[in-house]
Amino acid sequence: MTVGAVLPHLRCFGGIRRFLEIGNCMVDRGIGYTIFARKPGRCKWFKFNGQIRDCSKIKADIIIFSYPPNFKLMSRAMGRIFVYVVAGGKYIEEYKAVYGKYPFIINNRVFKKYFPKSHLVEGGVNVYRFRPPEKPKPPSQKVRVLYYDARAVHKGSDFIRHQLSGIKGIELVPLRGLSDEKLPGTYRSCDFFVSWESREGWPNTAVEALASGLTVVSRGFNCEPFIDKIIKVQDAKHLRRFFQRADIRTKRKPGNMDEFSWELVVDKLMKIFKG
């Protein structure tokens, strides 16, 4: 079997990482895996072991489309097409336009309300790279709170800064512009991660934080698949109050994420592709 994924580019984004990680797992199993990118080239930030080609000839036994602006390339694809829903918001209507024409895979159960007849494959995270520190961190005067500092409004970066800035004993740490090599160490150097997304999808950074041993604090949006592993707060007022607590260091709730490994994701995908 050969598998191809059609992507817009190979830059450092969580949605792109998903298909690179899946590809490496498939290559390890002897499956031919190709990334078809509208802007191809060597992937400089991630060690990808499959093939990278442009979109002039999209051919494989299984072809995955995930990014709606690429749907116009479906007519030239040679192979069985699957649509992998990875982001909501403005893309939902574009997914709906092809729903029913191709088998659908969703990466979070929140998409079931739009696409009830779809395959659910949640996850994942590289549990070998993102893992808790082997030794306890030395005590520090401040509690380090990590958040994803993104330009995209739906990530909630400005909101988090506004709510948590100036709290005594709390050090806000923005996660932005880091190389792939520095990401795991940055996670492990912190204590908490705040996730406050507003667009449906799979919260890559929150999952990586959990796998790295951090406690994730969120209102629960996009965290439904692992809601029991996080600390859920109701709203902005309760988020600030949580981090103002004098006993904040005792409120840790690290969660094991082995059930969301990329290997298990690929197991589920292969059952779908062969079914």
C-alpha cells in the first residue's frame, strides 16, 4: 500500500506535524508515504523519512486531503481519497461541500455534530519526544506558566496575557518561534500550560504539554477527549483566580498521554484504509 497526504506547505505548524509524524510511523512499517505539497522543498524543521513531491502528479493508493483550499486538486488525484478534518471555523462549510462524496476522518469528537458519518481518529502526540523530565526540576521562586503565543486570534494568546499578567509568583512563558529541537526542553522547564482556543480542532500544544508532564488549565474547549487529565475552569474570572491561589504549587495534575501516541493513530488509520 502507498499513502499520500496533500498539504499546502511544509512550514512549522501543528497541522503539518500531524502528517509528518503519521508518515514516519508508516514508513517504519514499510508503507510508501509521500507528502504532496503545493510549496515543496526539503522540510528543514522536522526529520521526515518519507518522500516529498509537488502536486503536479498526485498518485497513491490512499490520498489524504485535509486543507480545504487544496480540495480543488481532488480532480487530478489518482487514488482513493479520504478527507481528514483537522480545523473548524471558516473551513467547516468547505468540508461540508465535499461531505458524502468521500470517506471522512475527524481528529476530534467535536466534529461529530457536523459529520456524524465519519471515522473518529483522535490524537496524537510523539510520546517519545514529549515526555516528563527524568529528574525533578529544581525549586524556583516563580511558577512558570507556558502558553502558545500565536498571531491567530483563535489561539487566545492576547486573552491569556491579559488575564494572567501581573500575578505575584507567576512567570508567563510564551511558546513561539522555537525550533523543533528546543520544544521538548521548553515544555519540561515549565509547570503549567494554559489552553484557551476558540476554533475547533486538535490542540497540539496542550497535548504536547500534557505528555511533557505539565498541568493543563483550560475551559475545556477542544480538550474533550482528555478532559479528565486537565484542570477545567469556567471562565476568565476563574482562570485568574486559579493562578492567584497561594497553594498553586500543590494543584498539579499531570496526565499520561500514551493512549494518543502516533503509533496508535496509525493503527486506527490502517484499519480504515484496509476496511
